[in-house]
Amino acid sequence: MAEHKGRRKSPRDGEATREALMDAAGRLFAEQGVEAVSVRAINAAAGLAPAAVHYHFGMKEALLEAVLLRRGRAVVADISARCDALLAEEGRPDPRDILDGGLTLDRGHRLSCGGGQGS
């Protein structure tokens, strides 16, 4: 039996397609702005069929949300690592270090990470 070109061989292929769409969308959104980028342009930039965005995300807004969430996780992880490093230092941190590291002071003047759970 002949293999069908373009047919997914496993569920992981769907995730690879989603990643390709998010990569292309993120690049285009950054270059042109969200409003200027069409779904057709995203599909073409990813090298996928015209309906790929709609199949995998439903609509452009859901794709945008996925792009932002993916990037947001990396930003939160970076802030969290900076917070951990700052909190591990001896003594009281300099106010500039607190701002640069994403830390906040509560009313009791206790340090907490701004990128932690619930933020």
C-alpha cells in the first residue's frame, strides 16, 4: 500500500506542526505586528497547508495566545532564576538589584519573587 504524503505518522507530528506554526507566527508578529499578519501568511511561512492554523488552533487569537504563553514561560523562568540567585546572596540586596531581578518587597519588607506562582 502506498504511503500518503503529508499524513501524520504519530500524535507527535501534530505537536511538531503546532510548534512550527507558533515559530512562524511569533516571527511574523514580531516583524509586522499582530494585526498585519494574516493566517494565510502564517501557514505559508510555516510551509503548511492553508487550513493548518484553523485545524490546530481554531483561530488566530488562540495561536497568538499560545505564542505568548510559550514565550511567557521562558520569561518567568528567567525572572525566577534571577530571583533565586539574588535571594541566595548574603545581606540585603541593592534596590537596583531588586528591580533588575524581578523581586518585590512586601509591606513587612520581606523579599518575594515577582515571577513565582500566582503572578
